[in-house]
Amino acid sequence: MNEVLILLLFMIGLWLLIMDPHVIRKVIGLGFMNNAVVLLFVLRGATAGTTIAILTTGTENIVDPLPQALMLTAIVIGVCITALALSLSYNLYLRYGTFEIDEIRSRTEHDPE
């Protein structure tokens, strides 16, 4: 059931990224996709073992800390990409006065620069 919900979250983000003509909603869709991937890795990493490696002396049935560390990095990169996408969207708005892709495209066809 968890994988189905994660897939649904990813598909909503993909739909927003591909089909929605509004730039800010595309950025939100990108965030949805990033969160779905992070949730999937955390969910899969949580089922790897039952004990923490620091608290035990052996290497039997320990939780692998690598997926959690990688997902922390993925979260930071996702925040940076979202900030960059929002700043580019704001620059588009300042230049063209809209967040709609179709209007921006039509204005760039008539723009001499």
C-alpha cells in the first residue's frame, strides 16, 4: 500500500510537470517527484534490518545507514533545485509579466532579443 501511495505522489508530480501550463505548479510537481523518490528510498531502507550498528558488536541484521545518508543529500539537493527553479520563475515573471508557459512562448516569438 505504501508503494502505491508513493507511486501516486510521483505520478501527480509528473503530471504537474508535463501537463500544467503554470510555471509555479511545475516547480511544485518537481518537488512532489523528489519527495516521492526520497520516501521510497527511506521506506526500502527501513526494512533492511532491525538493530542499529552502533549499539551491537556483531554485523548480524543491522540497519544500513547509507540510504538515509543519501536521502539527506537528496533532500538538500531538492531544496536547492526548488530555490533555483523559483528564482528562474520569478525572473520570467519580471520579464514577461506572467507565469503561463503559453503566454511566455507567444511573447518570446515576438520579442526581438
